[in-house]
Amino acid sequence: MRKWISLSLLLASFVLMSFTLNKKKKVVFFGDSITQMGAEPGGYIRLMEDLIKSENQTNEFELVGAGISGNKVTDLYMRLEKDVLSKQPQIVLIYIGINDIWHKRLAGTGTDYVKYTEFYDAIVKKLQAANIQVVVCTPSVIGERKDHSNEQDGELNMYSNWLRNYAKVNQLPCVDLRTEFQNYLIANNPSNVEKGLLTSDRVHLNAKGNQFVAEAIWKTIKDLK
Amino acid sequence: MRKWISLSLLLASFVLMSFTLNKKKKVVFFGDSITQMGAEPGGYIRLMEDLIKSENQTNEFELVGAGISGNKVTDLYMRLEKDVLSKQPQIVLIYIGINDIWHKRLAGTGTDYVKYTEFYDAIVKKLQAANIQVVVCTPSVIGERKDHSNEQDGELNMYSNWLRNYAKVNQLPCVDLRTEFQNYLIANNPSNVEKGLLTSDRVHLNAKGNQFVAEAIWKTIKDLK
Amino acid sequence: MRKWISLSLLLASFVLMSFTLNKKKKVVFFGDSITQMGAEPGGYIRLMEDLIKSENQTNEFELVGAGISGNKVTDLYMRLEKDVLSKQPQIVLIYIGINDIWHKRLAGTGTDYVKYTEFYDAIVKKLQAANIQVVVCTPSVIGERKDHSNEQDGELNMYSNWLRNYAKVNQLPCVDLRTEFQNYLIANNPSNVEKGLLTSDRVHLNAKGNQFVAEAIWKTIKDLK
Amino acid sequence: MRKWISLSLLLASFVLMSFTLNKKKKVVFFGDSITQMGAEPGGYIRLMEDLIKSENQTNEFELVGAGISGNKVTDLYMRLEKDVLSKQPQIVLIYIGINDIWHKRLAGTGTDYVKYTEFYDAIVKKLQAANIQVVVCTPSVIGERKDHSNEQDGELNMYSNWLRNYAKVNQLPCVDLRTEFQNYLIANNPSNVEKGLLTSDRVHLNAKGNQFVAEAIWKTIKDLK
């Protein structure tokens, strides 16, 4: 008799567990060094987990970092199978583009605008073919000056314009980090400095920047159906 | 007796002529291909002469083109003696900076921001040492999109910020072409195209662009004391 | 009776045809504009067919062009499935690298050395997984000066060194176009001009260049087991 | 009588001193960071003084460093008056070109080949107008690989070709550092490493490199009439 009870309990807990496990949405954050650092303690992914906890939704979401330093859209395309599809996520947030632009200047090895859009679209198509919900992100900043006078603002705006329109046309949620950063800097950068507000070095997020991105992305992720 | 009269008249007319000649202010336009083309028929310098004529000031100004295609600030520095100082102008308008930025992308041979400011200042100092009045110009555009999404808008804004401040600190008149173009494009480029409004090819002025620049510069030049 | 005979003949011819068809080795040439133009009349692929015909091996080889203008190694990786694997070739010759280097200077969008090797290796692995024989090619030239004074000779040599070693380590046949061009130019470019011997514009093959490449590749292809 | 003697001695020593002073040839080394470091203890200029001493020619030469980090040919042109002509040297050695090429890749701000030649020639002309003997130097290395596979070998060779020919046509002594380095590396770099033989970082001279350059330049300087 006892045996039956314990067995039933065991089964019940398995059922509950699997129910719980199934309910958790796995979100993969697919990106570059900003996302690689975002998965470390204090990073935006870890801070988003705190937000999730504070809203008692810990059982709803599992956050997985898939960022690699120096990555461009072509690198994401190459490691899509191994680093994302194999993890069978429900949601993938793509946060890529800064190196595609930055490396034009740094090393002559950025990504052509048209190629950027082609590889980006190819990634989205493959994710959708695996029934994964895609969230688009515009590239934040390379330099924090608020008056469009950072060296590569023009290209960041150009690529962001495409991303916003692509998200709209394809009905994908879009975390418009570029606009959110811009608005924050207009309000908070009176002396027009090029770093130190949300980034430590013009590109990589400092503590405040990680918190800022965590909140910006969470606003979108939490409401995904 | 008659002889004396005709001689007196002759002398008088010489005096008048030389008076007239002395009164003409010689303005040298010192720049790149935009200014080289500005000196050709239909160019902004020739159109400015029409404005001068329509305001009956033909006897006041002599306009001289000194633009050479592909020039950067370093080239102006090198040919300052030969092409400008030797002409003994009263006024020099410096319109340089587009190639300094553009060639970074075109050929890897633009001008570092700090070097740009150093050579620019060295040119101004030499002109002032020759008692020449200097007029500063901000670089117009590389691409006519109105929303800061032209590839090199960031650098054009960065270099223009320096020029505006340099003019202010050194009490030089400044024709802020960059801002004037920007305002015109916001008002007149609803579909956000990258060329065809004031330029033919994103950089070089079309007929309307030459007229626009002629008027913008004339507003400043006409009031110089 | 006749019926049987004609039927037998029909069957026999089918068998022969299928035998013939099966015997033909399909070779896909995978590359950039040089290969795209190589598939046009007078191009190196078409000239190689003439060589094949003159050696009575028309029934042995089927040559298929898969070159697209402007392509880099990342583009080949993206269209590998659609443009190569889907055609089920026995042999694939990869002729890529010039734009990966050239575009560093042209547009700031070349391919980092390490990324080049990673994408290249990923392509080879996928081809080998489909039992396809891979032939490696070193990039020919960007400029025909013979004394290592073409602007991007250093990088062409650097990437070629990697390709030669990669081919050796992985026991892949390698058509060393770079060395063959170099040797030809040392012998035939006494005035050290930068184009007009094997190329029309420093990069794309002229008639002689197409013939030269056809012969160089054919030497390797004809002997593949 | 004594008075006369001491006066005569005094005069004689003045004459001797002035003779000695006049005899010393002042050599200015005009260049970039390599030359700036060359003027520090252990640098090539200081080591050349040791060579001069060992050959008992200390009274013949006075060596003056005029190198500034990051300089290109345009910078030398700008500071020619202040840093060279004002010092009234008999000899000026120009060692410039590495940043003109390197910065194309580093920052998009190198010097066009044609502009390099124009500014170089303008510097030489100004030095010659001041009766100064000019010594030309080819740029050493950006990377020490011996097989023409350093990223920017092509351009270093291209600019060096021009310098060698310019020196020849204008009958200027030329210290062909590029060729001397190349020969040294072919003999001494069996594993084809990119730094550590004559440079510490592919460009700047280590102790051995400073000694090497001191000797190479001294060979030419010592025999100047």
C-alpha cells in the first residue's frame, strides 16, 4: 500500500516537474561580446533574471546566453545550428550589428549593408522554420554623444532603420535599443561625453547599461504570447 | 590749354579707376572639387556674381576660385602660398573637409580628426598673418538623407562641431552649410532619398545646390566689414 | 519479334545513356565574379570544355559554373546548399578570396584572416560530408606587378600560404593560381605594369587570362581519381 | 709682452674653437616614432654616436633627433620650418612612410601614394633651397615575415620603389632600409615569425633593430662629402 502511495507521489511529482519544465520558455540571447558579457554575473541577462524573480515569473522563463566576442551577422549564421537550434528554444533575441559596422573602421572587415540584411534574413527564416519566435534588436551605440556626432552614428542609424522596418514588415517584436539609448543620452548627457554613461568604452555596457538593457528587453519579452 | 584739360581728365579717370579698383574686395574660395566646379559656369561662385550684380555691388567684390578636386586640408596647407597668398586677397573662404572624411572610406586616406584641426588652424594663422579675413565653412553633405542615416554623418557632424566652435572662439564668420543643408533636407526630402535634391551624387552640387550655396555664402560675405 | 528487338534496342540505349550519364563527373566551380564570367562564352570554364573536347574526354566531365559577382567566403557558405549541394556534383573547385581581401580597401568590408579560414573550413567539411571531392585554389592577383609591389600582395600571399598548407594537411588537390600567375608575370611583365597581361583591370581575367586559368585548373582536374 | 701672448693664445683658441664648431656637421633625423625613440638612450641615433666615437669622428658630427610619434609625410611638411630649418643642419635624413601606409588600415587615415610623393618632394625642395643635403630612407617593415606575406608589404614595396627611383633621379643618397631588413630577415627568420627579430611589435625597433639601423645609416652618412 505504501509502495503505491510513494509511487503515485513520485509519478505526480514527475508530472508536475514535466509540467513546470514544459511551461518554461527558453530564451536564447544571440549576439556578440555585449551578450557574452551579458551572461556573466552583473550582465544584462543575469539582471533580467532578477527582474523575472521580482515579478514571480521564475517558473516561466529560462534565459540562455549565446554571445561570442567579435561576432558579426555572418558568424551568427555559421553557428546557428550548433549554438541555438540545438538548444530548442521557444524564443531567440538577436542582438547583432555593432561589429558589422565598427570593424569597417577597426580592421576593414565590417559587413556590407546589403549582406547584413541578407544574412540577417537568412537567420530569421531558419529560426522561424524551427517554430522559434524571433525578437529583433537594434544596435545600441558606438559612442555616447547625443548629437549624432559619434564617428559611426550614420551607419548605426542606417542599419537600425532597416531592422525596424524588417521587424514591422515581418511582424516581429523589436527592442529598439538604439532609440532607447538615444533618448536616455539626450536626457542625461549634458556635456556630450562619448562614454561613461551606459558604456565603459563607447560600446560595452557598464553596470548601469546592463540594467538599462535588461529592463528594455524584459518589457518586450514578458508580454510575448 | 586743351592739352592740359585732356591730360587732367585722363589723370582724373586714372585716379577714379584706381579708386574703384582699390575698393574691390578680392575673395578667394579655397577648397576641393565642389569649389573647383563652383568656378565653372553655373557654379556657386559664378552664381554669387549674379547675386552681386543684382544688388549693384559689382564694383565691390572680385571672386576668385581656388578649388582642386580631391583636396583635403593638408593639400590646402601645401598650396596656400602659391594659390592664395600670392593673389593678395582681402578675404578667404575655406570650404574643406568632405574629402578628409569621405576618403577614410573610399581609400583609407582621410584625415585624422586631430590632424584636421591642426592643419586647419595652421592655414588660418598664416592667412591672418597676411592680414586676410578668414571665413569658415562647415562641410555640407555626403548623402542627403535627413535623419542622420548617411554613412558618414557622424564624422561630418563631429568635424562641423569643431569648426563652429573654432570660428566662435576665434571670432571668425562661419557659413554653417551643414546646418543649412540639414534644415533644407528636413523640409524638402520627404522620402528620405540620398541624392538629387541639392547634389547630383550625394556630394557634388547640382544646379539647385549651387544656387543654395551661392546664397548661403553671399549672406555672410556681403556684410563683412 | 520486331517489337522485341526494338524494345531491346531501346532498353540497351537507355542502359548506355544511363551508363554514360553516370560516368560523367560533375564539377562545380564555386566562386566570385571571375568564375561568374568564367561560365560565359570565352570564360575559363567554357575554354576548359574545349580542352576536354580536344582530349576526347567530353563524356567524362560536366562543368557547371556557380560564381556570383562580389562574393566572399561567407557568401559561399550561405549559398552552399542551394547552389552546390543541390546539384550533387562529384567535384567542387573553390576559387574564393579576392573580394575577401580587396573589399578591405574598397569598402571596409573584407574578411578577417581568421574568419576566412573558419568559413573556408566549414565549407570544405560540408562538401566532404556529402562525399564531394574538394579542389582548393589560391587567389590569383589584385594587380599584375611582378615584384610584390601591388597594394594587397601581402594579404594575397598570407591567405594563399594558409590555403596551400590547408590543402596539404587535408590532402586536397590545390591549384596554386597565385604561384602560377606570379611565375608567368616574372617571365612576361618586363615593364612591371599593373594590368593587361592576364587581367583587364588588375583582377578580372582577359582572354589570355581565361585561357591560362583553364589550362592551370584542367591540369589538376583531369587527373583526379 | 705677456699680455700680447695671452691675447694671442686667446684668439688662437677662439679660432680653433670656431674651426672645430664649423667643422661639425649637424645631421637632423626627421621622422616618426621610430626616430623619436631613436633619440632616446639605446635608440639608433644614440648608437650611431657610439659608432662615431669608436671611429674617432666625434668632432665631425652632431646628431639631432626630430621624430614625432604618429607622423606622416604631411606632418613633416608642416613642421619643417620649426623643427628642421630653424636648426640650420648641413644634412637631413628623412625616414618617413610607415604611418602613411599603416594608418590606412589602422584608422582610414593613411596617405595616398601620389600625395605621399608630392609632399615628399616638397620637403626635399625646401631643404635643398636652404642648401641642406638630403638623405632618403626607405620605410623598414610592418611585420617581419620574409616571404612578402605581411599584410602591407605590397604598399611598403610600392612606396619604396618610388623612393629609390626618386633618390636616383635627384642624385640623393638613399639608405635602403627596406632592402636591408628584407635581406636580414631572409637570412635570419627561418620560422617566418612576424616580430621579435629587429622589431618588438612588427614596427618599432628592438635593441638589435636600433643597432642594425644605426649601422645601416652610418655607412651612408660617414661618406657624405
